[in-house]
Amino acid sequence: MKKVAISTVLIGLLCASPALAWNGFGHMTVAAVAYGKLTPATKTKVAALLKLNPSYPDWVATASPQDRDEVAFVTAATWPDAIKKRGSGFTDDSKNPFAPDASKNEGYAGMLQHRYWHYIDVPFSPDGTPLQQPRAPNAKTQIAAFRTALASSSASDELKSYDLVWLIHLVGDLHQPLHCTSRFDQNQPDGDRGGNLVALCARPCRGELHALWDDILGTKTEPKAAIKKAAKLDAPEPRLAAVKDEDVWIAESVRTAKASVYIDPIGVGAGPFEVDAEYRRQARAVAAERVALAGARLANLLNSTLK
């Protein structure tokens, strides 16, 4: 990948929605970027840990022996979203996200979907509407917990496997601007849930702002497609890629949301707003930068944590 300067909106300091962050293609692309930057020792460790995931046989069922480890790593990025699907056997506990079990790091024995782990509601308001501060647990608290467990000499490999899969996913989540903020205004005093409540078309159409950003890089489902996409992305500046502080990642996404998401033709309130071709073009460019940066940071994080 060639090197390019990231736009200034990503450099500023200091995500929200019960929906997906990037879709499966976006998450796999983050992981594919990261895999290409892992050290040989880290690749060996993550390959062993991912084999402990109950979905591992499905991930590699059609992969060739030489591609198996990379395909598993890339596909693992989608597992925290896959367990939210009906029939997965996992319990949807989103109505009680602050119960005692909500923040427990139990490994694969825990059968909660933990939908509230995917985002953090950092609030802002364009018109002075009172804000509601984010509650825990959230993506920030869980990334900290998973990093600690992966670096621990006493945590079991089973727990580290679970935490690795979640960490691969959540690093991607925090680089999707609408997984890091909720906009509050007079029309939506309880927030817009990371753009989920901002319509892009009139009912019965269900298009909304969050989904547009989830899908902006494409909707392919094959790991190989994500690997090819990752190879074409411009590499972020090394000094930005080296940032391991999740507070900085969140702050960047909040600033990006204000500068690149909630802009014309997206007005205040619930809409519907009609998104034009220029908005989509700019959104694709920003999303590509965020995904490339997430992948580079994920690699740096795993190389240092699993050394």
C-alpha cells in the first residue's frame, strides 16, 4: 500500500448505535489491513487462539491450507455481529445493558450478545440541547478489558481467544464515526442513536444515515474480496497508526462525524434527507481512511500486546 497523509479531520483528539458498525465487508477489510502488518510471531499466536472459536471450522471450510490463517483472522472480525443473528444461540440482552453480567468477560461460556459493547455514545448538540453522557459498559471499557486479558500471563487461552475476536471487531467499530457519537437537538432530545434515527427517505422506506455509512465501502461477503480491497487502500501516516489510546480513536471519530457525516445535505432533526452523489463520494473517501487507520492500529496493538 502506498503512503498518504490522512486528512486533517482525523488528527484532532477526543462511537453510537445498536446496529452494525462497518458491515461485514468493512470489518473484514480492517482485519485484512491488520493481518498484513502482523509480525510472524503474532500471526502464529493469533492463529492458535482463533482455532478455539466455535465458528472456526466454518471460517476456514473453503480456504486453502496456505490461506487458512489469514482467512480465519479476516472472518473472525465479523463474529461479534454474527452472534446477534436469530438462531445463533446467544441471548439478546440489549434491554438490560447495565446488569451485573453486562461487563463480565466470561469467554465463550458467556452467551450474551453484548450489543452495547459495540459503541460509545459521546454526545454533541448543534443547538444547545441538554446532553446525555455515555454509560458503561461500552466499546471503550471493553477494549481496555480485552487488552488487559490478552497481555495477561494468567488468563486462559480460551478467554484470550474470545477477547481477541472482540478486539479485532471493536477496533473497527471505534473508527466508524457513527459508533462514537449521538447527536442531540430540539427535534431529537434523546439523541439520534448514531444516525440510526436520521432517515434518508420517507416511510415505508427504511434507509437511514447509520446504514449508509456501514455500507459505504461495499457489501461483498467474501474474505478474499476484503483482502483485495485492503491491498488497495492508502497507508496512514505512521505517527497516526502508532496511536494506541482508544480515547484518541474515539475523539477522532467524533470530530469526523461532525466534519464529514452531519453536513449538508444532512440537516438537524430526523429528516428525511436526500443524500447526493458528492456526499457519497466524500463518505467513501473518509471511510477508506478510517478503515486503513483502524487496521494499522489493530496490528500495532496486537504486535505489542501479544509479543
